[in-house]
Amino acid sequence: MSNTLYQEVLLAHNREPHHFGKPENYCCSGKAYNPNCGDDLMVYIQCDEPSQGLNLHFDGEACAVATASASLMSEVLSGKTKQEVIKACQHFVEVIENNKALDDDALLTKLKPLLTVRDYPGRIGCATLAWRSVIKALNES
């Protein structure tokens, strides 16, 4: 794995973020703001059909790391149950903030490019911003 922060996969998710935009219908949302970097995102969680799991979306203005992280998050967590999403978000935040090992789960394996953020302490808040917002929104819904 490359040790550079701006790996191609992160740049691609920044250029063309997945699930970007406010959906017409959503059951809860959360504001995500990082004053250190100026990231200002909203996350939206669609809960229309519980049997199909949740769908995550986001919009706003943010740095490349925060945008790529939110994009990857929405990609890997959409379709998961509320409990699965909360557990995965909590695990990801713990991995990034506490330098823990990433579970070798297929869901989380796609997030490996974000692990380089741990080498840049000032960017950890960018990488975990949307994830923390989803946890808060789901716990309050």
C-alpha cells in the first residue's frame, strides 16, 4: 500500500464522489463540520425499505480527504442495516484514530486507501467526519 495521502483511489472518489447529492426522501441526516479544514458536509440516510438496508448520501464542500472518505463510506455501507452501519462506522473511526487493525472484512477492505491518513494527524478529522456524523444521526433517530 502506498504511503502517500493522495492515492489514486482517493483522488478518483474526490473527483467523482459516489452517492453525492441530497436525496428526495431520507429518514435522518447529520451535519458534519470540521473547523480545522473548513469541511462542511451533510449526510443523509434513507431508510425507506428496511429489508433493503439503508442508503447513505452526502453533499457539501470539503477537502479531498473528507470527500473521498464520505464517498467510500456511502459506497461500502449502503444496503447495510442500521446496526451494521453503526458498527462499521465505529470500527472505522477507531481504526483511524487509535491506529487499530482494520477487520479483514470485505466491507472494510475497500477502505484500506484511507489508512494512510493515520500518518497525517491533522487529516484524521477529515477522514472520520462523515462517519461520526452518521453514527450521531442514527443514534438520534
